[in-house]
Amino acid sequence: MAGSGAPASEGAGAGPLPAPRHVAIIMDGNGRWAKARGLPRAAGHERGVEALRRTVEAAPELGIKYLTVFSFSTENWRRPAAEVSALFGLLKAYVQRDLKRLASEGVRIRVLGRREGLPRDIAALVDKAERETAHNTSFYLNIAFNYGGREEILRAVQKAADAVARGELDPAALDEARFGDFLDTAGIPDPDVLVRTSGEYRLSNFLLWQAAYAELVFMDILWPDFDGEALKRAIAEYHNRERRFGALSSGAA
């Protein structure tokens, strides 16, 4: 669980602390939120969409440039067909309702994950959202949909192998930076902080490559209750961490 920490906007006498450039969120707890209120799981997912709207609105105001949210995993296909269909419907409703506004506000949308296997109307909507916001640079919203971290890495390996087979890539020149160009997140900086709601303590196959040095913040709040204040608390916890990237602490002898 995230500690209380200092407010994200305050430093120890040194002025405002810089916001993390990239925040990734595992949006967890919709079903439990609904169950606690005697509601169907679909109601929890609907409220989760409202939480996403609040978070997308709050993030740029807090200085965040990139927001990546885990919306639907490759493992979620195991859920009942009715729930899967409802999740698809919510993505469709969100994009249809918010796309014009997001585009006008300078938001660029990218959808991470496999396009194969998606219903035709959902795939078309994903393409439309990316196409109509491709020129925007004010804020970057990345939606991981039909996404799995291991599967993404395997697809990247296959793309790299294809490039080698075509003579476009020297295997000896394949380093971490070049490999990143084959991932769904090509061109997007790695997350500084990865937040998971609902009190669970695992990554659940999300951004396995990209989150290698992300600060992990686990919060007890269920996703439908998440808002700008909860995001501020997550940033405050991030600011309480000392990011060493394998080096010694600044106070080490």
C-alpha cells in the first residue's frame, strides 16, 4: 500500500518536485467493487470507465506526460463470454464518446496489444482512434487491450528475427534500445512508476520489459473509486523512493 508521504507538489524546501513523466496503472478491483454493493460485475466495469475519465483528466494537470492503463489482458479471454463482450462494449463506448474531445485536447491514443482476434468493429475503432489522434503531442494515453507482456516480448522477438532474415538487422547490433523498437511501446519512454489498485501485489503480465526499473506502488483503493487525489498519493509515494538504477545510494559510504 502506498504510504502517505509528502504531497506530490512539495519538496523538502526545494520547491515542487517533478512529476513522473510516465505512469502506468493496472486498473484492478471493478468486480470486487460491484460485489461489495450487490451489483453485477458489469456495473463495476462501467464505474471503472468513469474512474479512467477522471484519471485521464487529472494526469496532465499533475505534470504527467504519458499514461498507460491495463484495460484487457490476453488472459481475460478466460472470463465468461458475457463479461468479455461487456468489456469490449465499454471500450467502444469510451472511444465513441470521448474520442472527439480527447483529440481536440491534444491527446494521442495508442492501443497496445494484439489486433488479431478482436471483433472487427473493435479493431476498426482502435485504428480510428489512433489515426485521428496521431498528430497530437500534448498528452499520450496508451491503452493496453488484448495485451500480455510475455506475448508482446515474443512478438518482438519474431519481428527482430524477421528483420534479420530480410537482411535489415545485424544480430550483433541488437541491443536493448534496438529491441525496444520492436515492442508495442516503441517510442514511448519506460514507466517511472507502475500503480496497481485493489491491494493485489503482482504485475499480472503487464509491461514486463518496460517496468524493469519502475517504482511499484500498490494501493488498497478499488479502481472505480480512483481519482485525481488517489493519483496524487501514488505520485507522493513515488517521490519517497530513491531511484538508484543499480547504483549505490547517494548516502552510501
